Amino acid sequence: MPVPDGTGSRPRALTGEVPDPGSPPPGCRFHPRCPLAVDRCRTDEPVLLGLPGAAESEVACWVAQAGEPAAVG
């Protein structure tokens, strides 16, 4: 799949089982499948806030809101 920015990279996809929507996990609903999840993700549900350094962008992610690097291979 071509990427418009020409980098040749593809978007990352979450792997693993999708949780039961009738009984979502505590904290962030994506933490069981997210490679960036930290302890807070497992207990506190993130709120939608502006993304630091990105005008008009919002994210509901503790890691992104903290400005932590996304060091995933």
C-alpha cells in the first residue's frame, strides 16, 4: 500500500484479541493490544485532550499526552 508522504512505511495495526464491547477492560480500552501501554493505561481511562505540539489535534492516550517517545520497532 503506497504512503502519500513517500516514506514507504505503513500504519501500525493493533494485534491481539478485540475485547468484549459489553465488558471492556479497565483503563484504556486499547491497553491489552497497545505496544506503548504503561501502568496508567491499565487503570485510568484517558480523556480526549489537545495533543502537545500539534495544533487542532486531539488524542485520548496517556502516553501521547505525556509527550513520551513512541519507541516501537
